Amino acid sequence: MDDNKKNQERELPLAEPPSSKSSSSTTKIVCLSCLGIMLFIFIAITVVTYPVFFRARGAAKSTSCLSNTKQLAIAFMMYTSEFDDRMPLRNNWQAALDPYIKSRSIWKCPSAQTTDPCYAFNSKLEKAKLSDINTPQDTVMVFESVPGMNQCGGKELFPSPPRHPEGHSIAYADSHAKSVKPQEIDSLVWNIKTLAK
């Protein structure tokens, strides 16, 4: 029996060890394939997610700008409460609001490429009494504008094109703020006593 086992062992063909050249080239091909697949996946993820991050960043800037106009509206309300319900003068309205503002950063829109203030005061409200404004919820008080100190005027001061996809940031005489699309600008109320545009 022992002889039979020995004969069977001798008859079994032994597998030849793989040559080192074919093993090495196969490993390199597999590694390059994996690297190519990983690179493709990375590029695909980047292409898909980049617009999402870009939109999120733009939305954050728009929200920050809208918050700035809201804070300026609150500063206007605080000012009028101490000055017989009257709005400030147009030529120094920013200085008039300074005591009511916590941070000077609210003067700058985060999307503007400038260090100058980026908001304007509705010139038709100069020295106006809040109680004289017929429709404060519709009357523009402070709005996103071309850069400059003490900007005061009307719709001609809106930046073109708008800095944000949502439109221009506006705060109204009742202190609420919202974004307005460029096509809605002509319907905004600027005068105190009338609904004239």
C-alpha cells in the first residue's frame, strides 16, 4: 500500500509556479484599472456635487445680504423712536444709524466686490414720519444698491445684474425684508402718501 501511495504521488503532475513576469504585469494592470475607476468616480462625484455647493454658497450670501437689510431696517426703527418718529436726512443717514448697529460688516453685501457700503436709503422717506407712510408694508425703506457712502435714491441704484439669484434684498418701512426679482422692481412703492411707483 505504501508503494501504491508513492506511485500515485509520483504520477500527479505538479503545477508549475507562475513566472514572476506575468504575475507582475497582471498586478500592474489591475492596479491601473482600479486607479482609473477611482479617478472616474471622483470626477463624477465632483461634477455632480460642485453645482450643489456653488448654489448653497450663493444662497448663504443672499441670506446674509437679506439679514443685513433687515438689521438696517431695525436700526431705522430704533432711530425714529428717538427722533420724533422721523427718518434721518439723506446726506448722512448712515452716520445717523451707526449708534444702532452692532457690527459694521452689515454695510457690505457678501457678494459685492468692494469694501464700500452696498445699501441705499429711499430718498422719498427723508425726514418723513413713519406714521405718515400710507402702506409701510409696501414702501421701500432700505435696499441693496451700487456701492457708495450714503447712497440715497430709488430703483436706479439697484445693481445690474443682481448680485444674487433670488434677486435684490429690500427692507420695507414696516421693517420686514425680502428678495425681489428684477422684473418686480417697477411695481415697488417708493412714495409716502401715494401708491405711485
